[in-house]
Amino acid sequence: MPTTSSKIKAVQPDALQPQASATKTPVPVIAQVFGIPTIEVHPQGGSFLVKTDSPSVWAAPSTWIALGAASISAVSLLVTLFDKWWGHRKDLRSREQSIQDEFWLRKVMFPSAIEPAMLFMANTISDLPASQSSSDDRLAYFAIFQSTHRVHARKLLLVATMWPDVYKKLNIAFEKIEDAVADYCNSPADDAANATPHTEATNAINLALSSFCVAIRDHQKSIK
């Protein structure tokens, strides 16, 4: 009879004991074994049906550990996929917004408001009355300048509707030009040899124009 590592309980009722005869008929004997695979043993003169009761896999701690690891991996995968989708969506929206901003800047704001204001500031430097001009000439020039300045200031309000932060920078630079021209034109007439007030006024206008252009350049870089 084969040897097994588990204990085998065999029950063979007396009524089922084989009778001595010339021909022995195998009598099945039912046995239950725990912890080994199901096998069938055929000893001499009889047979044993050996059956094993395997414990449920759900009762094993390793099963739940494996399920937990699989769940964590699945959640991590979903989070990664969502993050990539969300990043792609944000990039797509940013590109669309950049295209719209660039269109408004190049096709609408720049030709209608920004460029005329820049040309006006540049022309102010050359049109500013000379240092030897009279007070009346300066005041007459300032009246024309102030009227034109207001027209361009109203046009710059278009920028505020799209980019309020950019408009604040442009408006500050534009007001500095008005202040510089007002201070110069309302000051007493100087001698021809004293060009300091005129130089200070033109320098202030140059600085304001530079700040104006830098604000436009920085915004244009940000939308690319």
C-alpha cells in the first residue's frame, strides 16, 4: 500500500468485510484526508477513495494582501491617467487662449490703440517747445497736447477690457508723459542758455515710453 504524509481514517464495516472465496471482490472504503490532493489508493483486496477538504482561498491573509496591492495599483493607474488627461486639457485651453489673446493684441488692440499711443509719445519728444520758447507758446502747445492725450487715453481703455493688469502699466506710463509735459509747459520761460528743464522733460517722456513698450513686450511674451 502507498505511504502518505497525512493520517487516513478508514472505515470498513464488518458487514462489508470480504468473505474468503476464490475470487476477492474489491470493496470501496471511504476515507477523508486534510491537506493533500485528492487521490485514489488501490490496496490489495480493496480500494480507498481519499478525499481532501481544501480551505477557502478567501480565508488566507495572502489573498487579501494581493487584493489590496491590486486595488492600490488600479487606483494609482486611474490617478495617473486622470492627471495626464487634465494636463492635456489645460494645455489645450491655454493654447486656445493664447491664440485668442495674440489675435486681439495684433489685430485689434495694437493697431487701434497701442501703436497710435506709442507714436504720440514719440512725437511729443520732438514737438515739445524749445527751452527759449515763450510761456504763451508753451501753454498753447499744452492745450493741443492735452486734447490729443485724452483721445489716446480713451482708446487705451480697450486694453482694460481684455487685460486689466496690462492696462494699469500702460496707463501709468501714459500719465507720466502728461505730467512731464504739464510741468514743463507751465514753468516760467527759461533763458536760451538754460536747457535743463527741456532736457528733463524729454528724458521723462523717454522713460515713460520705454516703460510703455516693456509692458507690451512682456505681455506678448506671456501669450506665446
